Amino acid sequence: MPYAKYRVCIDACVYCAAMCHQCADACLEEKDIHALRACIRLDQECAFMCQTTVSMMQLDGKFVEQMCQLEACDRMAAEA
């Protein structure tokens, strides 16, 4: 059962994706959204990668470990 195997990581990825969407939405409410363009794009990329990684964990995919080693979330956190 893949969910039981990856439960903690799946929950963390779902949370991270939600926070990325929330951050992007907050950026869009700012007066100068052009200055926040890079942050919004990074939020979108990170959310997509988290959602993809969740799907891969649900499949117990062969490349889950490599996806979890990507630095997108760390970069997004540094940007925020």
C-alpha cells in the first residue's frame, strides 16, 4: 500500500503545494505584481512538482526518491 509507505511525505507535499498556491495568490494581490513575477512562477513550479511527486508516490513509482531530492521547495522558501 503506497499511501501507508509515503503518508508523511504525501501530507507534506500536499501542504507545500497549498502554501505555494497561497503565496502566489498573495503576490497577485500586491500593487507591483511585475516585481513578484519570479516568485509567482517559482510558486507554480513548486506546487506542480509537489502534486506530481504525490502522484508518483501513490503509484509507488521508480523515481520518487529523485523527485524528493529536487530543490524547488527550498528555493521557493528562500524566495518568500
